Amino acid sequence: MFKNISFISISALLGAASTFLANFIFISQLDLSDFGLLASSLVTINLYASFVGFGIGLFWLNIYGIEGFKATRWLLPTLRLVFILACLALTLIFLLYFFEGNNVNKFILLLAPWLLALVLNDLAAAKLQLQKKFNLLSLWLLFPHLSRIIVALYVASVGGGLIDITNGFFFMAAFLIFLALLQINQLLKKDKDISHKITSIQVPSIIDVLQKSWPFAASGFLYYIFFQTNVLILYWIIGPDAAGIYYAAFMISVAIYIIPSAIFQKYLLPLQHTWAHDNESKLLAVFRFSCGVMLLGGLFVAAIVMLATQASTFSIFGDEYFQTSKIIFILAIAIPFRFMSIGIGGLLSVKNLMTEKIKCMAFVAFINLILNFSLIPYFSYYGAAIATISSELILLGLYLNAIQKRLFGSRTWMKWNISIKSLQDL
């Protein structure tokens, strides 16, 4: 267990470093307005990707934890749904560009291949999680981050701008799509072999897939609404400069959250789906350890980030981004809340608890939008940061309350620890 976590942690650390360096290079190569346009476009692409992917990767982990090898019957229908949604998304992107050809819509159209790459890469990662190929998964998780740094280095080498960035993302997207399709094809071949051995297997329809997977889709989409849409709101209400300044700070948070997300969402999540059905004691042990470690870890990281901002570490972004350090300092307050939400959020995707998780996330997304539209017109990027902190705190409280009601009862608040001995038998 700890060997696999070590590999994934190293991969996530490299991914975080790549994300930071890529954005630093983009900042150095683009003026503030263009960087704001890039930031808004990438956030929009992420929203499209969450719609097209429809939470299918998470759904695979859930359904395999319930049905075992019989869950292969869901593979083809889920992939058909992703294909249909991809066609719808690409059509919408083209229509928006055709009828309202502003800079953002034009740039999003050029980044459409990157959208497909993100979706397929996520499906391929889910395939590796199912097969427990965690060493290869560790490498796979690096690909999107390495792609960004390669694009950034290419742009720096040619001294280019936004068009060169789109060219770079196009070629890296083609590479990622090719690799992801190879992984998905391997899974389909295995599906075909298993299907031949099962005499009576009911193949679900696309409607069945929609009914089963919508909570996972909603989870991903709502996450992006309350975590990233403030960049878009800043872009449209204040302007691209404000969006660029906030995005530079926001990406520091993203880089920080890569490591715990990789451990809990990529390694532990498939195990939690299995334990939820056959070993609740393991589930409880991991929860208690997660609460202790993520709380202390979050406080420690937040303190380091705050000290770094006071030491002017982030002044390397340049004079135009002098406000970024203040935003990073404010966003650091949310780090302990986010760390704990990452550590315990996966528990609400096991069994039939996804609807409970969706209720929590939908409420927070609604509150977040209200806060952003209320605060940003008056406080600009500082308002966006305050909205983020408030949303993270509310989400954590709702998660803990849901876990108490639906899983562990009063045990939810007992025996939080940081002792590795509590996990040695897992």
C-alpha cells in the first residue's frame, strides 16, 4: 500500500512542479490581458470536459466495486454516451464561435482537441485504477501536467503568443488521445473476452447509463462551478487583467492540491468502493487517519504558503502581478478545509451515497455563485478569494455531517489520528 502511495505522491509532486513552472512561463511570455484570456479559456475547457466525461471514470470505479467482473457490460454503453456528449459539446463550441466570435469563443474552439484529450485521459486513468496498475497510473497522472510544461517551453523557445499556445496544445492533445485510446482499447478487448464467458448478460442502454452515472457527472460539474467559475466571473465582470491576476494565484492552490487529490482520488478511491461492501472497519480506519493527517497537513502547508507570501517569494511573477501574493495569502486559509474535503469526500461516492454528496456540492455551488456575484463587483479578485474560502468551509461541514448521518454515526468524531500503525493491516 505505502509503496503505491509513494509512487503516486512522487508523480503528483512532479505534476505540481510542472503546473507551477508552466504557468510561470506563460506569465512571462504573455501580457496580463492575454494571460487572462488563456486562464478563462482553460477554465471553460475544464467545464466542457466535466460535461463530456459525465463522471464515467468515477462511475466505472463504483459499478465495478458493486458488480465485480460483471460490470464489463457497462463499458460500451458508457463510451457511446461520452461520444454523443463530445459531439454535442463540439457542436456548441462551434455555434458559439460562429454566432458570437469573440476572443474567448475563438480560443476555446482552437483548444477543442485539448478538451477531448482531458476526457479520454481521465477514462484511461480510471482503467488503470480498476486494474490496480498503480505504477503506470503514477506515470499517467503526469501526462497532462507534462503536456502543459512542454507547451510552455515550446512557446518560450519560439517567443510566441496565444496562437503558438494553441498549436502546442493541439499536438500534445493528439499525443494524449492516441495513448488514451490504446488503454481504452485494451479494456474493451478484456470486456469482449469476459462477455463471451458470461452466457446471460444484460447490456444496459444509454438511458440506463444516464440514470446511474448522473450523480458522478453532477459531482464533477459542481466541483468546477464552485472551484473555478470565479475566474470566468472575474473575466466577464471586471476584465481579463483581473482574471489573469487571480488565476496566477489560483494555480498555486491547484498545484498544492494535486498531491492529496492523487492519493485519495486515484489510489484509495477504488479500494474504498470495495471496502464499503465487505470491510467497513477498514473504511473507518482510513477515514480517521485521513481526518488527522489532512487536518494537520493542511495547517502545515497553509503556514508555509503564508510565510512564503510574506517573504515575497511570489514576486517572481512580475510587477503586474504584485497583488497575486495577497490573493495567495488569503486562499491559503482554505487549504486545511480543502485538504480534509479531499481526504473524506471519496467516502460519499461509495454504496449509494453519491446523491448525498451531490446535495452538499449543489448547495455549496449555489452559495458560491451568490457570493461571487455579490463580492466580485465590489472587491474584485479579493471577493473571489473570500467566496472560495467560505465555500470550502461550508462544504467540509456538510461532508462531515453527511458522513455522520449516513456512515459512521458518533464514530465520525472519534479517534482521528496520524498513526501509520492504524493502517498497517490494510
